[in-house]
Amino acid sequence: MKVNVFFSFLVLIVITQTIYGQGCSDAGFCTMGAMKPDQAYGNKINFKLRSIELSQYRGKTTLSPIVWVSNLDATIGINSKTALQVKIPYQMIEGNLGSTKGVGDISISATRQVFHSDKFDINATIGGKIPSNGSDLKKQDNEFGSINQDYPMYYQTSLGSYDIVAGFSLISKKWLIAFGYQDALTANNNNFKWGEWSGYPTPEMATGVPVQYILDHDKATKLKRGSDIMFRVERNWRFSNYNFSFGALPIYRITKDQINTLTNWYPDGIYKKVDKTTGLALSLLASAGYHFNVNSSVKLIIGYKLVDREVNPDGLTRHAVQTIAYVFRF
């Protein structure tokens, strides 16, 4: 009976929250290691626990694309204080310009418990992200212009860059406080151009729909993303079988994104900083979980976007995100 009530509660949340929420609009580092939401705490739990998490994510972007991500998240304990995490996503994206699918960027990180007491733990994480492609997936139909033109970043399954990630968290029975930093070490290979999609050489000449929709996509030519910092604060309520959480996730891009521009003087291009790409993205997040036993549980994470950056060449911005996951610990 309790299980049926809980699953009814999950379905109700998914239905009523479909128009809300923003997930981690930061290329994924807010779900790595010590920065993950909804982390369990127990002063008698061995940190060596291993786990497999299978999750399904749905994200509604600020334009038409809807992003579906099936994610495999594996954590392997090395010893009583250190664990490795590997995340492998598979993405499917559908929107007005077409559809794409494929393996997303792979995340690898190591987390170590640096302090333990009866009241709280402090964990630290270092890791990185490996691109699955160069963000240069191309359209294969003639609906807009000719084929083989790069999709804009909202349709790409990879951000196309090697990233480095670091962070730490403080976890107690009631609270999770985390801080993280992410830096893109390389640029991608995206070459989306308005003119090749709209048939007009400059935005000023373009009129009508879907031409105007195409112009709503920010250019990201060989994009080098700026650096991000994040801060997560989360309040948890834990019971014998149920747990709930509510928190805030501010992410600040501290340096401007850069794109490559071709000129007569620089035929190979020169990088130009993009205005209005720094600033705050702020979300409120909530989760609910049910534990079948010490090994097996399900959880749902949703959110609500409050603030976003004005310009987003990386295509990470989401209007709505829901994630439902099954976790097996062994």
C-alpha cells in the first residue's frame, strides 16, 4: 500500500511539474561526486558502498528542442574513504529543426572523504569530462537549406570539450552544502551558421518563420565555454523508507564564452568574447525518494528556474527538467 501511494505521488509530481524546472545547466558538474544532490548521510555507513544508478531525464529547452537522457551512473568504492564515479549518458533530442541522438559526454571523477565526525562529513571531488564528439552533428534532410550543415548547440549530444572539475561538500543528517568549479580546457568544433540554415547571408536580411526561429539560436562557432562555479544548499528530511529534500542551486559563469570569427586579416579565425554570457543561473530543486530496503531505492528530482543568463551559446538552458532514477547499492 505504501509503495502504491508513493508511486502515485511520483506520477502526480511529473504531471504537475512538466512546465517547470531547470536542471543542472552547467555541463553536468553539479551531479558529480561530492556535488551530487540528495546524498545519503549516516555516521555508521561505510563509504565503500558501491552503487549503480539508472535514470531517465527529460529537459525542455528555452527554444523548441526537448532533450531525453538515459544515464548510467556507477560508483565504485576503492577503500573506506575513496570512490570513483563514471557517468555515461545517451541523449535523444527533438525540435523544430530535426532530431539527433547518440552517446553524450562521459564524466569521470574521484571523491575522497577528508573529514568524518558523528555530526557531519566533508568530501572532496576532482574529475573531468570527455567529449563523445566535437559538437558537429549535421542535419540530414533538406527542410531548411542544404544538408550537412551543423546543428545549433541545443541539438548537439556533446559539448565537444574536455573539462576539468573540482569541488567539495559538507553533509549532515539534515543539510548538504556543496561548492564546485568547472573549466573547459578545449574548444568544440561546432560550425552552425545562420545563413546556411535560413538562406540569408546576414540576420538583417532574414524575415519570417522559421527564419526568425533559426536566428534565436546563438552562434557557437568553435565555442570555448567560460568557467563556472556552483553552490548547492539542500535541506533533507529522512525517514525509515522515505526521504525528501528542498534546495537552491546557483551557478555563476565567471568568464565570457568565446567563439571563433573569420576575417580577411585572420583566415583561420580569431576568438572573440561574447557579451552577456557571464552571470547567474539560479534554480530551486526538490526531490522525493523511497527505499525498498538498504540496497534498493527510487527517487525523483525536479526544479524551478528563477534566473538565467541572457545569452547561452552552449545551449544548456532548460525551462523544465524532471529526473526519475533507480539506485542499487551493493
